[in-house]
Amino acid sequence: MIGPDVAGIAEKLGVAADTVTAIGQLAAETGLDVDAAYAVQTALLQRRLARGERLVGLKMGLTSRAKMAQVGVDEVIWGRLTDVMRVPDGGTVDVGAYIHPRVEPEVAFLLDRLPEPGEPVGAFTDAVRAVAPAIELIDSRYADFRFSLPDVIADNTSAAAFVVGPWSPVPDGLENLGVLLEIDGRVAQVGSTAAILGDPRRALDEGVRLAGRHGVRLREGWVFLAGAATAAVPLRPGAHVRAVVEKLGTASLRAAS
Ligand code: OOG
Ligand code: MG
């Protein structure tokens, strides 16, 4: 049997992002399974690297119940972050560059040396140099933000942009810090880092394990997004967004009006 057309699906998703045009889901009609979907994601990354982007990190998705419930997919997933997706803290994004952007509060880790695949994951303190509050801007390339598990994996887990706030040394406890998402000074979402797999450090273990299955090893200096602690909120023109994580501080962005 001929497998799904990995390169063709990657091209469709890449063009959808480049032209800011939603497309229909692809997995059911093309027989895309999870492994083939990660192959599509890799092809999409190659497409970005070919135009000069650099791989700068890895993101986890659907590590909280709130996120799983919001999108109706209940498996932890991971995707790739490139330099072009990074927005400086306090920076401005153009909502017109995205199909239906949403923002969500995250915790970011700055990675140190990590074990090889198959090696036991070392103590968290060896793997992480610093931690920061972050905002992820997600933008599904599928119409109505609706997708199956292989669809969202192929679409690089809806990754579009991210902001990392100030880095700090890893505090003693990370497993129960309050998280707020504020839009224009009003609280839009409230949560806790406990929502991220019980402890955001577990997201790193999962990332090493799940990416390792596909031959991807996390690297020193990478940014690692542990996954949103709350549901995501639509980003409207002119909005001022802040993610506040107790003990870690604030990351912010503005949407141009
Ligand atoms: C998938 C990406 C999920 C997270 O933090 O859970 C994600 C989506 O919601 O479109 O980035
Ligand atoms: Mg996210």
C-alpha cells in the first residue's frame, strides 16, 4: 500500500500558513497516522530551515486537561519552535499575519545538556538552566480550529509565535504556582502550573521521551514550552496580553490595531 503523501501534505500546511488561509482537515482522507504526522511536521520544519529559519526549541501541547477539553484531543503532543516565531517580550504582533490566533499562558525552560535518547533523564536541575513565564500564540491552519490528533501534529501543533519573559533560576517548587492570562488588564484565564501534567517538570520528561521516539534529541540552549496551563483565548487587534506566573513574573505582547 502507498502511504500518505508526506511532502504534499506539508506543502499544503506550509502554504496555508504563508497565505493566512485556513484549509480542511487532511488526516482522515489521506490515511495520516501519528507517525506519518510527525514526518509531515519534520518536512514543514525543513521547509522553514530551507528559507533560513533556525530551530530554537521544542513545545509541548495538550499537557493540561483544560487544553485537551478545549480542542477535543486527549494526547500529549510536541512541536518545533524556530527563531522567526519568537517575539521579544513586550513586542507587537500583527493579527493579520494569522488565521485565527489565540494566546495561552505557558512556562518556558532554558535547556542545558540533556541525556541521549535511551539514557535515563537526569535530574531536572541538570537539564534546566532557567525558567520564565511565557505566552504562546497558536494558530491552527485548519478551518474553525478543528482537528484530529494526527492533523494537529502535522500542523506543528498549531505553533505560530511565542514570547518568553525574563529568565530566573529554577525556584524550589514549580508544581503549584498561580497562572493568570490577562487581556487589557482583565483576567481572562486563571490556573496553576499544577495543571501541566501535575508539575511542568514532567512535561520535560515527556518531551524527551516522545521526541526521542522520532529521533529528535533536545539540545543545550533550546527553549522548551511546557504547554498551556489554561485554555487559549482569541487574540483581537489592539489587545494587550500578559501571562503572569507566580514567582516567575510576567511575559507580555501587544496585538497591533
Ligand atoms: C494545539 C496546541 C496545544 C498547548 O499548549 O497545549 C498547545 C492547539 O491547541 O491548537 O500548544
Ligand atoms: Mg501551547
